[in-house]
Amino acid sequence: MMPLSSAPARLRVARRLCLLALCAAYIQGPLTKIADFPGALAEMTHFGLTPAPLFAVGVIGFELVASAMVVSGYGRRIAALALAAFTLAATLMALRFWEMESGPARSMATNGFFEHVGLAGAFLYVALTAPVADDRRSWPFGSRG
């Protein structure tokens, strides 16, 4: 894959829009948590994450920073790997369809589970195919030159 800087302008814009679309849930989610912080605290508590305020702020910051890194290219590989791991961990915690009774709720959880597995796979693909130029721009994860 050619570095973004040497690709035609249309291709650079298209790649950026695709990366933005991939990160959309990781941008929208924290903005929703900021707008409804009590709801974010309730979500953390629901999943047994204590202290809830620390986890809520951590998740908000992580999702926004990692998304910005993926979209901008600075530290794209490490950020994509981190979002893949985060997505898998959160999915295993939140969408435990195998423990649910048969019915619509289980079907929805199953679909959500595999959608998130697909997102994690997309982030792994981004990490594996990010242009080398991204690594050179991504200090401290690569050289500065």
C-alpha cells in the first residue's frame, strides 16, 4: 500500500473517510458518555468496573485519542491494535450471548457480538496494512525522520 502522502488526493480523502467511518462508534460513544456522565457511570457499574468514574474517564479518553490516532495516521498501528484489543475485551464482557436464553435478546446479542468481532478484525487489518510512512511520523512509536 502506498503512503498517504504519495497517493492521489481523492484516494487520500477516501482513505481518511473510511478510517473515520471505522472509528465512528469510538467517537460517538465517548461524546455520548460526556453528554450523559451519570449514564456512563451507570454503564461502568453495570459491568462491574470500579471505581466507575476512573473507568468512565479512561474509556472516554482512550476511545477519543485512539480514534484520532487512527484517522490522523500518528501511531496508527499501535492505536488500531489497541482498539482491536479493547473491542474484543468489551465484546466478551458485554455481549455474552452464550449465557442467554433463546429468544430475541439472544439473537440481538449474537449479532452484536459478531459485528464487534468484525470491527476488531478491521482494526487488525488497519494495523497490518498501515503504510510505513505512518510509523515514521508516529513518534514515540517510530522514528521522527
